[in-house]
Amino acid sequence: MLPANARGRRTREALLAAARALLEEAGFEGLTMAAVAQRAGVTRRAVYLHFGCRSDLVTALFGYVNETEDLRASLRPVHEAPDAVAALDEWARHLARYHSRLITHGRAFARVRGTDEDAARLWTMVMADWQAMCHELAGRLARERRLAPGWTVASAADVLWALMSFDVIERLLIERRWSTRRFADRMGALLRSTFVAGDQRVAAGMTDPTRRDPDAADDPTEHDFADEHSRTTYADEQHDDAGMEADESTPDDSGGMDMRGSTPP
């Protein structure tokens, strides 16, 4: 629940901003209640007034990132596309512009989601959202009778979901140094050729000879993107031996409270 007064809302936003910065700089291992308090310049008691436990903080962080990166605006063209094939193109553009900005977060969660309960819980929630969006796309193709033969809504949704992997995005944008525009164009072409019935592809531009080839000229922003996101973080270097700061389950003398082994809500 959001604080009722403006001061409380500012404090909550400062805590979430601090949590996001810690996640990006130190990985999920560095995201402790004490570290968030120190980064935001408040007491641990203040953190617990807004978030009852680390799990609550992590869940709120998910919504905060979606809000600050404007997930709704990025998805709007997908929802407002005139037909299912156009929606696939807009989906590819969404992956390029939105998911490319979350590569650092993907790295952080992938590293610890097998051992950290809070990370695993949030990852499960994110994957459920992804699967729902992919099922919506595949279902629209089927309803408009544009889904290619051999595919069911479920199987198409599964592959669409798999193609959202941060590994795919990171390897193409960083390792292969693609621009986001090239990624969007090529991913759109892949989705249409895979999921759209053959007689529908011309309308989508698959065989349009005037369609721009994104590889025809270098994109001046391409290498900048790769350089910006390929920096090794402290967490990347230390993930083998970095440990979660031990938390206490009862309030301490300083008025703060940590949580060791908190149980899921």
C-alpha cells in the first residue's frame, strides 16, 4: 500500500531507487535491507516501515522498475496494433526497446534464482507475466486465423516465451553487437516467418522488396549499446563467494530489524 502522505511516498521511492541501484551494481546478493537503508540515507527501521520484509521489497521493486521504464507505454503499440501480424512486429520492437534495458537485472536474477528464495519468487512472477503476454499474442493469431499450420496456441506461446530470454537479447545486442533496431527488425521477421500462415506474410511485409535491410549500413549507436552494457560488475566478479548479509529476526538496539530466513508470505 502506498503511503498516504507525500513525505512517505518520497521515502518509499528513494528506497526503491536505492534498491534498484544496488541490484544493478552489486547483484541480488547485495540487495539487503541494511544496504538499502544505508544507500538511501535512512535507518533500517524506516525501511521496515515501508516493506515488512525483503520479499516485500523485491516484489515492490518489480513494479517500480516497470513503472520507471514505462512498461505500459512500451506495450501500448502491441495492444493497439490493427491485427495480429502487426502485433508481432510491435512485440519485436517492445523486446528491443524495453527488455534491452533490463539485461543487468536479468543477469542478477539468473545468477541466484536457484538459491535465493526472494529471487526465485520474483522470477516465477515475472515468468508468469511473460507467459500470459505470449499466450495473448498467439491466441490473437489463432482467433484471426493467421496462425501457421502445425502450431497450437500453447506451443506458439511457449516458443514466443522462450525467445524473450535475456540470453538471446544479450548475445545479439552485446556479443554480436547488434543495434536495437536491427534486433527488432530481424526478430519481427523471424516471428512472422515462424508463426504467420504463408498467405498472410505478404501483407505483413515479408516479401516487400522496398523493405529496409537493417544490415545495409552500420548503425552509429550499435557499438555504444554493447559497450555500455558489457561492463563487468562487481557482482559478476564476486558471485562465487559473495554472500547475503546475515539478517536478524528481531529488532536491534539501533531500532532496525533484519530478517534471517524469512518465510514466504
